[in-house]
Amino acid sequence: MGIESSAHTFGVGIVDNGRMLANEKMMYDVGTHGMIPAKVAETHVKNAGTVIETALGKAKVSMREIEGVGYTKGPGIGACLQIGQLAAKTIAIGLGVKITPVNHAVAHVEITKHESKMKDPIALYVSGGNSQILKLAQTPFPHYQILGETFDVGVGNMLDAFAREIKLKPAWGSTVAKLAANGRYVEMPYTVKGMDFAFTGLLTYASELAGKRSNEDLCYSIQETSFSMLCEATERALLLTNSDELELCGGVAQSSRLQEMLRSVCKEHGMRFGVAKNEYNADNGGMIAYVAERMLKKGASETIAKCDIQQKYRIDKAVVV
């Protein structure tokens, strides 16, 4: 069983030898105000039991049949991470089974790699709090090396912040995408430094135009500009590393427009592009369960006392097994 609670989603996944039996979740309603950590955590507490029971029912297994449990250690919102940690510890102690902490970003990359059947891809990981270009490295230990990343905020948070700025409901990047479908381009700041990028200048500029240009034009322009930045940096990483596979993962990977742009990049260079189903791009317990099962089978369990959370748990600090 895997438990995800890094942000707005409380998710529970159940896997059996890599086969997904259940992937259930409940989400906090961000409305137009975004996430308030204490309220999100409170919602997770209320939903946890129901989501666990629903996942067990979907998987057609009893709690007694669970042989191990994993949870999101980080990165994420502290109050939210603690709920998943507590739930996982309670299950591990109650059942007497092994437990392992999982890096949220590693889980996104690994489930997409598994779903796409890729061997050694460059990964563009784009979510609310993270935007990174990654490549598996073996030294000094197996980990995802960061080739490029945001200098300031994740592209997901940037789009969500803009959605709140122009009072969209729900205040998600997906709502921005819907308005973007009918927009026309307005020139905006474009910041790429090698394989790194920055989004706050773009956000500030677009926000200053709110009310002066149509929301459709602003949504289209902020989306196209930010996605173009990601594509340029990722294309550079692919060529510099001589890679022939690219995977797109994380919450923003649900964007059909970003998928389309990256497919075009890969087609131009004869590279393979992969992306998972949206249920695995969005935060979910299934990806935690998938990685946790693999870790536990390879002996990478942890004592209850050492099962902590880490809000700024960098992906390059996590051992990949």
C-alpha cells in the first residue's frame, strides 16, 4: 500500500508485483483561494479512512493481506505530509509489516518510466512545486541528477498563482488551459539560462496586464511562453546527453499542449516520447505504492523511529533502487 499526501491530494494505491490493483484519492477544493495548509491537512484527516477503505475494496483485498506500506516523505507541505506519515506508521505498527519513505518526485518519474516502458530517459518533471530536467546517474549512488531546474517557482505554482490573480475557479493551471484555447499571443518575458529557467518575471508581467487584455489572451500567452521555455531547456538537455528517450511527468504533464510541444521536439530529432495516463501524472498513491513495493523487495525498509518527513526532500538526495 502506498499513501500520498504531499499537497492537496490524499491518495492510496495498492500494487501486487507491479500490477496496480487500486489507485483511489480525494482532493481538497482549492476554490479561488488556493491551498491553506492547516485546512488541507484537516481535510486529509477526514478523508483518510474512507480513501483507504475504498482502495481496499477496489483491490479486493483485506487490510490483513497488506504486506508492506510506503508513504510520501517529501517534498511537500509539512502539515499534509504528516497525515500520510501517521497513517502509514499506524498501518505498519498495526499489521507488523515493513514501511519505507518515498521521495514524491522519484515516484512520479518511476511510474511514468514504468508506464512508458522506457529504459533510460531524460525526464521533464513539472508539478506545482517543482520543474526539473532529470537523468539517472549511478555515482556516488543511484539517483536522479538535476540537469536543469527552475530558479524560483515551479511552473504549476506559477500557473495556479495566475489563475488566482485573475480569479478563475477552480484556480488551477487546467482552468488556464481552457481559456488559453481561445486566446491570441501577447509577447511576454522569456527566461532560460542554459538548462535552467525562471517564471516569476513572467507571472508578474502577466498579472500586470490583468484587466488590460482579455483573460483568454493572457492565459494563452503565459502558457505558451512558459511551455516554450521548458521545451528549449529540455531539448538542450536531450542533445547534450545524447539521449533518445524523453518522458514527461508530474501534475503539469496532464497538459495536452505541453505534450504536443514535446512530441514535436522529439519527432524533429527522431527521439521517443513517453507520458503516463493522467491518473499517474496527478498526485496519486499508486506511484508511491509502486516505488515502495520495489524498495521493500530490495530491502530498503526503515524503522518506525526513522520514518520522518522532509518538506524540501530533493530528488538528487534520494537513492533509486
